[in-house]
Amino acid sequence: MTNIKKWEDNDHWVEIDLDLCIGAGDCIEVCPVDVYDFLNNKVDAENIGECTDCMACQDVCPNDAILKHSAWS
Ligand code: SF4
């Protein structure tokens, strides 16, 4: 059973596999508008509405937990 969570706000959205998320925090560090934060040792994208589609978070996740993103559709 997968543990995929989707956050969305208007034109911006992201899907993250929380089983793959190891809580590395790289996306939190790289996101210029603080979309991400920690929640229970996993990443949370509660501020997805602030996303600028810069695509930086895709490259930094060490475990490819960020599955889909509005920036890449
Ligand atoms: S695409 Fe850029 S602005 Fe959007 S969540 Fe990823 S790092 Fe943040």
C-alpha cells in the first residue's frame, strides 16, 4: 500500500510518496518560498500556494520522494 499525499492550491500542486520520504529536509532548505516544512519527521507542503514553479525541489530530494509537481506537468 502506498502512502502518497497530494497538496494543491489553485494552479500549484505536488505529490509526495511519504514512504520514500526520509525526512532529509533538502527540499525545505532549497525552496525559496518556504513551501515545505517538517511534520512528524516527514515533509509537509502546506504552503504549496506560495510555489513559484522554480523546480529546485525536484533535483535535491535524495530518495526521489517528490513524484509529481505542477511545475513539471
Ligand atoms: S518548485 Fe520551487 S517554489 Fe515550488 S515547491 Fe519546489 S522548490 Fe518550492
